[in-house]
Amino acid sequence: MFRIQTLNKISPLGLELFPREKYEVASDLPNPDAILVRSADLHNVEIPDSVKAIARAGAGYNNIPVSACSSRGVVVFNTPGGNANAVKELVLTALLLSSRNILGGINWGNTIADKADEVPDLVEKGKSKFEGPELRGKTLGVIGLGAIGVMVANDAIALGMNVIGYDPYISVEAAWNLSRQVLRADTLEGLLTKADYVTLHTPLSDTTKGLLNAEKFRLMKKGARIINLARGGLVNEADIIAALGSGHLSSYVTDFPSAELLACPRAICIPHLGASTPEAEDNCAVMAVQQLRDFLEAGAIKNSVNFPRCRLDQRAPHRLLVANRNIPNMVGQITTILAEQNINIMDLINHHRDDYAYNIIDTEQRISDIILERLKTVEGIIRVRTIEQGV
């Protein structure tokens, strides 16, 4: 029986995928095998030693202490693409909001609500103050071509925009899905100089923090517009407020309001609604549950943010799973220990990612507790467990 602790309200569509005969799911469980979370902050939470995996029902994972989890062999999953359509639709909305001054017009309209029969004439006289350009024929720069960025780029092409994409780390899958009409920018600076609109779709990290700042804004066209529904820290807030105040930038639409941005007339602040659709919550929950089940029941890893993707069809009765630091001779030490105990390896796969590696080893004989304890003593091995076929 696997024990799953939920730290947020999780869509029932996902939770019902846990078979009751195999899983116990609750918000308050001692010694859980895995944690399922949305926005709860785990940085100051003591994660039990029993936890083998944490699944974030969403794309961002800043609320999870990934480095600490990695050092303990805890696999952290997210659900990239689960909320992609929801965010994409809001980006398209943001493009129009940044361009047409729709909000300004609506807010002004509310001020004349008490004018009764004068309203139609006042509307005709006042509408010119809220004029804004169309999207067709304009150039959109998409920074980051993951699941969301690709969808935004493709739909912008359908709207008649010229689209330039920049992503030095684009995956093969994303490249296959990207429209051939999207032009490639070799550098971020090259994209910024050409774009009328820029939308951000990259993770927040030490290398991307403040990615757009005063230096980058100076490269952009006067009157350009920026959309940031990815992470607030990607844009230097003080610098963009200054660029908006000077008129160099026309508009900034963000899903991450602050007091300063809310007070800035040319900033349009959305209250973090990017993934706030029932469909997105359902999709993310389903993905997170499926990934946890694959990992707990078969040792497979997909969409982990700290360990490599790894899967092996199980054709042997016994399976050994080993997480270790990515250092030389680890596979050799593991297989030597198994050979010394007359364990016949029927299949094996080893993948690594940055500082960590993961092994799936199928064997003909059962791995005893004595062998497991010996493996744990090998320097560099951080977690081992076994799975029996059908369990």
C-alpha cells in the first residue's frame, strides 16, 4: 500500500486515478511515500525520510526545495504542458489588452454610467482616446519555446503576426510542434531589436533572473509592449517602471502584481490567473498522479526537474532502483555487488542528469535486504529500493 499526502486541494479527476486497493490518500498521513502539492511552500517543511517523490501539479516548482530533495534521492516531478492552453489563452488576451487600451476604455465607460441618455453621444466623442494598433502584421518575439511558447507562437501566426522565437535549449519535441513560419533568432538581442511585442516563457533561475532590464529595453523599439505571464523575476521591475514612465515602452502586462506595478499607469496587472481554469487544474492533477504511479509502481521517471528521464519495460520478476551521484564507476560497483551475491541481471538502464544519475536494474533473483544495505554503504549512492513484478 502506497501512502500519498496531499498538501493542497487537488482535482478529484486526478485523485480518482489512485486505485483504492493500492493507495491511501489524505492530507494528514504519517510516513508518506509521496507528496502531491500545488502551491504549498515546502522550503520550511520537514519532509519525512519515507518520501520518495514529490509531484507538483503545475509547471513551476519554486515552492519545492529541489536541491535538498536531490541530495536525498527524492525525485521531484512537475507537469509541463498541463496548463499550457490556459496560459496561452491568457497570453493572447494580454496581447490585445496591451495593444487596444481595452481596460482604459472600460474603466472610462464606468465613469459615465450615470449620464443616462447622454451615454451614446459621450461614447462616440470619447472613444478616440482609447485607440490602439491591431496585431496583424506586427512582430511578436517569443522568448522560450517550451509547451506554452510553442502554442503562443503558432496561434500568433494564425492571427497574422510575424513571429520570431528564441530558445537555445529548444527540445526536439517542441521543434516538431513549432510552425515553420516562426523565424529563429540567434540571440536574445536580435529578437528584441525587431519585436513590437515580446512575451516571456522561460523558467526563473539564477541565469534568467532580470533577463529583461534597462540595458535590454534600450534595444527595443520605442512603443514596444512586453507580456510576462511566466515569472515576475524575469523582468527587472524598477527598470520596466522607468521605461514605461519615459514612454519608451507602451505597456507591460504581468501576471505577478506588486504595489509598485499596480501604481504604474502603463502596467496591466493580472492577479496570477495564468493557470486558473478548471481544465488546467484537472490536466495538471492527472499528469502528476500518473507520474507518481509510474514512479512508485515501476520506477519510471518522466518530467522530473532533478533526475533524468528513465524508463524500462519490466520483463523480469524483480527490479532494483538506485539513485546516485553522477560520479565514475557507479554502475560497475553496483553490478559487482550483485554478481558477488549470484544475482543475474536480465536488463539494465542508467541515465544521468547534471550531478545525479538513476538506474533501473531488472534481476532474475530477489534482492535481499542484506544486498540493499550493502548498496547503501557505497559512496555516492543516495537511495535504493526494490519493486516486485505485479506489486
